[in-house]
Amino acid sequence: MSQPHYGQQPYYGQQPYYGQPPQGQPYSQPQPSIYPTQQNHSKAKTAMPPPPPTSNDMKTRMSHATSKYQDLWAAILFLLHLVAVIVLAGIHISYFSNNLNKAPTASGDIKGSDLALPLGAGLSTALAAVIGYFLALYKFPKQMIIASFVAAIGTNLALGVYLLLKQAIGAAVSVFIVGLIQLLFLFLARKRIPFAAVLLETVIGVMSKYPALFVLSPISLLLFFAYSAFVIIGFTGYQLENNRLGTQANAGVYVYYLFSLYWTSQVFSNVVHVTIAGVFANFYFIVGSGQSVVNPTLKSLKRAMSWSFGSICFGSLIVATIRLMKALAQSGSRDNQSFVACIFACILSLLESLIVYFNEYAFTQVAIYGKSSFQHSGIRSLEFT
């Protein structure tokens, strides 16, 4: 009987011809296929993910953390820039105090002690609200996700009705469209809510296991606010001194202060990100293996502030530079009504979004493997996305 042609189904009762089988491998022992068949295709979709590596693998992978400093030049450059800003702002703050002493004072000035009680009450209320919100998320994650969506949709609809009553038709239509988009997203993503609830419950559970994570972000925020106030007061003093002398302020000083705020804010934020990623890596690799790490938050923070600090400064420098260029382009488009500057600012906004997106994965790689931020931003982050 003739063999069927290529692409033609074999005749009934005839085996397809694939050539002679290898020696020592009879037909009764077919080789396993690497692809899922029709029978096990549904099982392949619902198969559990592979188990996490063992603690020995974790130690091997994180052995880099005590190997060498990554992107040391970026860390040195950031520290030098920080020293320069502190010296410059310190000089300008003296101008601020001199001009402040010469300014007339009003009899009804508010003292700092008068603000202590309402400020303390406001902070305490906010802290209690945040703690209550986290507890509700941990206890009822699915319900809280749905409630958050419903609250956002209801707020937009109420705002749209208010704008209609004020006869702001265009703004009301825009708000209604945003509310409808949120409603459509909730409907389309309804089947993913249980999975998101499990992730949310797991994340809050890990943070509850390591409560130092709750303290890390507020401390970082307070430090950055203090630095921002220092820089802003210094720049204000520089402006006041120029106004007193009747001279024009140097635009380079303004740009340098603005760049410092962008870069420093990114460094503070990414140090927290790398620290938290290191703690979650410790939980993923170590917990359940019979071993434990004492105070993983502090150890992860030490790695972020030492071996990985250069990589953090490098990745933060890229974002800060793009944001500075975007701010200058937006300022030019507003002042000069420049269409080219507007297009350039739009392009920079898109580029900024891409860099920030890749940096989230890159800094996670930095926290676990300690490699260069540039290397993982360009290569390893693409593998994850």
C-alpha cells in the first residue's frame, strides 16, 4: 500500500510513516511529548506553579549582597550633589532669615504652639484611619476591593450630577465617562477579583509578620519632607535676596534645586522599594524551609543603603533627568505657547512612564540579585514583562 503524501491523513488502519525508529527503542515505548495533548491540555492550564527554590538556592542567589558595590560612581555622584545642595541652601537660608527679620510683623501672627493640638489631632486621626483600613483589607479583601470600586464610581457620578447643576456640561460629561469606564472595568475584571483578594491578603499578612515595614515608609516620607523644606526655604531666601538687591535670579540655581528634589525623591522612594522587595524575597525563599532570618527588614535596608545604593542612585538619576526635562518643556510650552515644546513634553511623559515601569522590575532584581540597575532595566526587566 502506498504511503500518504506529506500533510495527508494516513489511510484507515495504516500507521503514519516517520522513518525507522531508533535502535533499542521499540514502538511499545513511545517517547513522551513535551507538548500537552488534548487529554491533559485542561490540566496544563490549571497546573500549580513550580515550588519556590530552597533556602540554599536563596543563599546562593543572594550571596552577591556582600560581594561588591554596584554602580559606585552613581552613589558618589549623588552624595557629592547632596553636599553641594546642602551648602548652597545653607547659604541661601541665611538670606531668608535676614530678610525675615527685616519684614514687619503683624500682631495677629499665629504661634507654632497654637498649631500643635490640631496638627497632632489630624495626624492621630489619619493614623487610626490607615490602621483601620489595613485591618479591613486583611479581614475582608474581596469586599474592600469591590467597595473601593463602588465608592470611586459613586463619587464620579455624584460629581457629575453636581457639575450638571452648576451647568458645567463639558466637565460633567467627562466625569460621567470616567465613571462609566470604571464601571466597565469592574464588570470585565470581576473574575479576577478573588485572585487580587488573595494577593492583597498575602501582602498584608507578610507586612504584619514584619511590622517594621509599616514604619519604613513614614520615616522615609518625613525625611524627604524635611529635606524638601530645607531646599525650598533656601531657594526662597535666594529669591528674597535678589528682590532686595533688585537683581534677577539665576535660572541655573532654580534648575539645580528642582533637579535635586527630583533625584532625592526618587532615591528615597527606591530605597524603600528595594528594602520591601528584599523582605518579600526573604519571605518567599526562606519561610517554610526550616530556617529564619533575624530582622530581615534591617538587613534588607542595609543592603539597599550599601551594596545596592549605587544602582538605586543610577536608576533614580535616569528618572530625575527625564522629569526635569519634562518640567522645563512644560514650562516652555506654557510661557511661549510653543507647540514643539508641548510635543516634546508629551514624548518625555511617555518615556518617563516606560522607565518607571521597567524600574519597578529592575529594582526588584537589584533587591534579590544585586546586579547593576542598568543591566536589569534593559534585559532582565524585559523578561518579566
